[in-house]
Amino acid sequence: MARSRLEINSLIMSVRNNAYTVTKELNATGGQGCIYLATCLGKQWVIKWYWQDDPVQKKHISDMVMKGRPSNLSRVEKVKFLWPLDFISNEQSFGYVMEYIDTSELYNYETVLLHGSNGGPKWDHEKLCEMSVRFLKSFYALHSSGYCYMDISRDNLSFDKDGNIYVFDPDNIQMNDPERVDATKCDSSVSGTPGFIAPEILKRINNPNTKTDLWQMSVFLFLLWVKHHPFDGELVLKDDKYNDMNILTLEPHFIFDESQPDNYVGNDKDNFGYVNAWWAITPKPMRDVFMQAFTKGIDPMYRVYESKWVNAINTIIESYLTECPHCSKKVNKYAPICMYCFGELPKVELPKEEVKQADDHTGICILIFENDKRKRILKTEIGTKFTGNDISPFLRETEIFASIVANPRNPEIKGIKNETNETWNCRKQDGAVFKVVPGASMVLRHRNRFVVDTEFGKVGILVYNFDK
């Protein structure tokens, strides 16, 4: 079937009655279509035009245009999620219009991976923490809006010198429909980039969804922090078939999992000295989460969510960074060398692991849940104020999120007061919905569990009386 194309200098009308003049072909090698530069109302725009008509994709793109970019995505600072802004079609095919970004000033994952080679950017641990949190918050915002991206990879993210992140290819975004998580419905046109594709997609058990996004995010973070693929280990040296990244990740064996000796690289300093050095430099909180993500997290039921990564990074920011005596960059103070200039760092003893004590609480407390897992316990003393970070790492910049107040008619009854400027949309465990406007409060009762919508997603709260 012949591929549909747009003629240079042709005029094409959109559903929003905008007239776009096609001025230049930017990329004619895409798998789905061609990219064009166009002008409208004195501004430059980009058009993605599909090779063939596809009724399902056409409806999806049209719906994205009509619904518009989710407000959650606009709240994440210094992250630009490109979004279909206008829709065009003719008798042969269809396409969408998006914002024009001058990519000549951007650098991609490969440049970051090289860590300063050929004049590329170098990120110290402080910058790496900052960019990782930004990356995590942006996809958390997308997921909490009911979407998944399906193809988080080195090809679809770019960065600029000011620390902005750009996420391209908005047609990768789909609604996270639970019906699609079914082996009988594996009909997605996007499966991902080799090396990033989740095992359950390769086995045709699941379609892309938020949990496969979480897998891809873990791989991307490992590449940023450790400069290597998490499964590219001894197996690649032993058998050429494992150079196929899809085969390598079909039954993934993490390269730093000693229980999988066939792919373990920790003892091979000759072939894997570079990745061992970067692993040693990586702060322990991140190493611990990587270990979970690529062992237990192979099972989609135990994927690492964005909040766990952010908690680990916040720990690094608060307790693990120091100024390098050689280059003054912020790096892991427990590492043997600076990851920026590779100068030797003063030896600092690792902190002893804190022994977890059994919960020792009395009275009414609030149990905070994220992704249905208990994260922390907050005492409910009258007058106590909770910052955003006390509630969720995604609310870190929120100064005061809530406070504990007493009922003026009966001081023995406690409530949690909305200290934000936004109305909380709440839902009880029995499904009842209610709102808590700014300055209002809700009563805290034993076993009363409710979910609060925040600007970055849902936070679960369970009220528990430990004296009962």
C-alpha cells in the first residue's frame, strides 16, 4: 500500500479551523509516519502525518486533542510533555500538530551516558538527583491522570543545559485501560524499545500499561546512574544470542544479583570494571532500590513505584551528599572517588544499618499509604502540622498540607484539617465520596480509611487507634 504524504507548500485545515502551510520534511524514516515543519499564524509547528489511515489510532489522537493536556503534566516544573494540540486529516490519512522544539540545543540519553565525553554534559550526584526526581514526578503525573506512555526509552527523552526535560512522541501515550492488561488483547502497535521492554510484554502476557512503564523507568534510571544496562552481564560474553536485548530481558538476571551467577559481574573486574566502579559510586539507597526493581520487581505485582525512588533520592539529598575537595561538586560522600572528576574522596565510614523496631504507638494515629502499601505512621497530637513531604514525597514542596485539630464542641474528637488552597476530593472505603474545602476538616475515627486526591495523585489514609 502506498504511503500517504503531505505536499510541501500545501495548505491543510485542522479540526480547530487553523490553516497550516507545510514548509519542510523533517524526518521521513519513521515507522508510523513522516514529520513535517509547518507554519500557522506566524508560528512554526510540527506535524506528524501517518503513512496509512488507522481508525483506532485516528480516534485516539482526536480524543487526545479534544481532551487536551492533563493539568497534572503542566504542574511539573521544567518538564515539557509534548501533546497533540490540533488534528488534521484528508481522504488518505491523518495527523496531529504539536509544539515546535528546537532540538539543536538539546542533548539525549547517549550524551548523558557518556558523562562528559566529547564535550558532553557531566552531572554530579546533586544534578543526577534533581533530574531523576523531575523525571519521576513527570511520569507520576502522567500515570495519575490515567495514562501510560508505553515506550519510555533513550530515544524519547531529551534534556537541555538548564535542566529541562522534554518527552517526545506523544502518540505513545494511551489510556491505562485495565481491559488491555490481558493476554488475549495484545494488539498494541507500540511494544517498546529493545532493552526496555518489560518481560511480560515479550512473553505476550500483557499489553503496555503503567506497570510496564515502571519497568522501563527502572531501566532508564539504572542507565543514568550506573551507565550500563541492568542485564548486560556475563551472559553476553558467553553466548552471542544474548546480544539481542529482547532475548536478554525475556528472562532477566540482574548483573548485581549474586543469586544469579550466570550473569553476575561483581567478580569480573577485567570485563566489567567500569560498571563495577559506577555501582560502587552509586549511593546505597539507590542501589537498594535497583536491587528490588530487578529481582523481586521482575514480577509486575512488585514493581517499584515512583514514590519509592523519590524517597531514596530524598535520603541521598539529605544524608549522602558532600562537596568534593578537588572539584567542589556534590557527590556521594561514602564513595571511594568523585563521580565528577574521579578524584579520591576522604574515607567516611558507612552508617550502621538501623535495626527496625516493632511499631510502638499508642492512641489514634494516621497510617499513610501509597500504592496500597503502608509507608509511614503519623501521630495525631492536637496542633500537629504535616508538611507535604510528611504525607507523600511528591508533595515535598508543599509547606503545610494538613494539621490535627480538635472539635470545638468536643475536644476529645480529633479531625484533620485541609491547610492547602485546593479542595480535597475524598473517597471512603465504602465508596462514599465527599469534599473537604480549604480550612475545613474531617473527623478521624478508628478504621476510617479514605483516599485524598492531591495534585500529583492519590494518597491513602487509614485512621487507627492503637489502644484498641
